[in-house]
Amino acid sequence: MKYVSLRSGLSSLLFWSVISAAFIGPGTVTTCGLAGATFGSSLLWALVFSTVSTILLQEAAARLTIASGKNLGEILAGRHESHGQTVNYLLAIGVITGCAAYEAGNILGAVAGIQLLFQVPAWLLTLVVGTLAVLFLSIPSTALLTRLLGLVVFLMGIAFVWVGVQSISSLPQLLRDSFVPAFPAGSALVITGLVGTTVVPYNLFLASGIGQGQSVREMRQGLVLAVLIGGLISISIVLGGTLIEGTFSFERAAEVLAQKFGKNGRLLYAIGLFGAGFTSVVTAPFAAGITARTLLGTTPQQTAWVGRGVILIGLVFGVLNIKPVPIIIAAQAANGLLLPFITWQIIRAVNDPALLPPAHRNSRLQTILLYLIFGVTLVLGLNSLFNSVKTFW
């Protein structure tokens, strides 16, 4: 068996850490912190499930591109023949709208991390964070950009994992909660949030878009380790949240950690929150651009403008401190429908003998697991759609 060298493996790990950067944002910090503060470690199993689901779906999407030579958009268009372009336009609108809707929250999350340490006007920090994001996205090399984001993810990970490890009170209980499902009263919405903030639709296009040019073995090694690290960070945030009593907020979490661990607790939480916010500030427009290129075949210049547009929308809402609630509700509803649809298309594509050679098709176990993930995403998607409609009315 041919193994990937250590140097190549570390390089691939940094490269694929952009997936972790994309799903660990301020929303994840909030949801995981709330889960820990409200339900202790009893919902860790939901994160374990969503981490495994992310690995399986991302691997399948990237394998499709590497083995077939076609990106996910081309595959979807081909499967729907005369309606392919229409399907791709609808998917692009849903995914890019979602990226734009959450960009303001990403920016404000990064700003909140800085403000835990320094009292600087929010509008000024918002402009600084937005400018840094534009500079990052102007890096012409995708490989360099993803590796720089990977370094930020590891910095964020060190901060959150240190806090999480210090928060463990019982290792047997931790293991039990990680693998035995529990449904405490009032936890359904939080469980949906834990899965929804980890298994996100645009990451599938991101995996497909950046997977080209790698071998399947190299992709698997880097992607699996990167997502596992992302899952570990999310679990650590939940564990840190178990120390919080009462209503969860970033400031409250920083205060509790400062009381528990001294100044280091507040510093590490601030670094982690800034890292989560900033990586998402960059990856949301990056993923929106990749999605546009994958689904619509945009030129490099058009792709760049899609990313800049997402940042601009986030900056406007961030500077004005306006939460684009209607857009977020629409994005939640769209994502609730997109994820099961795309999951179903991936299941069909990875078993298609006309598309993939036998060595790269799914095994029976992989197919069963993907069907299970499809069922769960369908239930969660319908629930998200129902909640969005109810909130709107």
C-alpha cells in the first residue's frame, strides 16, 4: 500500500482545514455554548453524529470530482438534463443567499472576540475585519489561502480545546454522552442547531471545488483529519459551556472562564471567538464564489465579485448593526431543503457506473450510512422549513 508522506499529509491537512473553518463560526460557538450551558454534555452525541456525517458527505463530494473529472455542478446539471441549468441556478441562489445572510453574523462574531479584550468601537472593528477578509480573498493561490485559514483554525482550536479539556469532570460520562443519544426536554431545537451548524450545504460545493488536482488518498487523509479536528473543537466549546450558569452570551462565557482559569481563560476564549468569526468571514464569500463557479460556470473575475458582494452585504449590515432577519429566515428555509436534495444527488452519483469506475464507487456500508444521513437531514430540513415559516408568519 502506498502511503502519503508526513510532509504531504500535513500540507493536505492544512489545505482541507478550510472545511473546518467554514462550519465553525460564531453560530457554532453560540449553539455549542448554549448546548453546554443548558444541557451539560448530554448532547455531545449529536456533534459526533454530525462530524461523521460531514466526513462521509464531504469525502463523497470530493471523490466524485477527483474520480470523474467533473465538479458537483456539472454532475448535477448532467443528471437533470434539460432542467440542469435551472436546477443549478436555484441551488446557487439558495447557497449564495445563505452565505450573504450569515456574513454579518460572522463579522460581528469576530468583532465580539476582539471586544472581549479591547474597547474599540464596533463599527471601526467591523471595517477592519472586512478589509482583512478582502485582503485574504485577494490571494491568487487557493492552496495558499486554504493553508493560511488552516493555521488560524489551529490557533482557534488550541484555545477552545484547552478550555474544553479543563472543563472535563467525568471521562466515563463524557464517553457515554458522546455515543448514547439522549433527548432532554426542550432539546430538539438545540439538537437541530448542532447538526445544522456542522453539516452545511455550501461545504459540499467547497469540497468539490477545491478537491480537483489531488489524489483520492491524499484527499481522504487531509479531509478526515481536518473535519475530526473541527468536531473536536465543537465538542470542546460544548464542554466549556457546561461551566456557565444562566443565560449564555459571549461576555458571560468569558467572565466565567476568567473566574475559573484566570486571565488565560478570557484571553483564550477571545482568541477562539475571533478565530471562529474571522475564518467564517473569509470562507463564506470564498465558498459563495466556489459555488458560483461550480454551478454557474462563472469566470474568475465574476467569481471574485460574488465573494466581494457577500463581504459588502455583511459589512453594510454589520456597520449599521442590523440583523437581516428576513434574509436569514429565507436562508434557513433554503438550506433545510438544499441539504437533503444535494445528499440524495450525491448518493445517486457515487453509485453511477456511467460516472465512476468500480474502485471509486460507494461500498455497501458507505451507501447505507449515506441513506441514514439523508433520512436525518430530510427530517431536520423539514423541521427547519417549518420553523422558518412559523417565524416569518
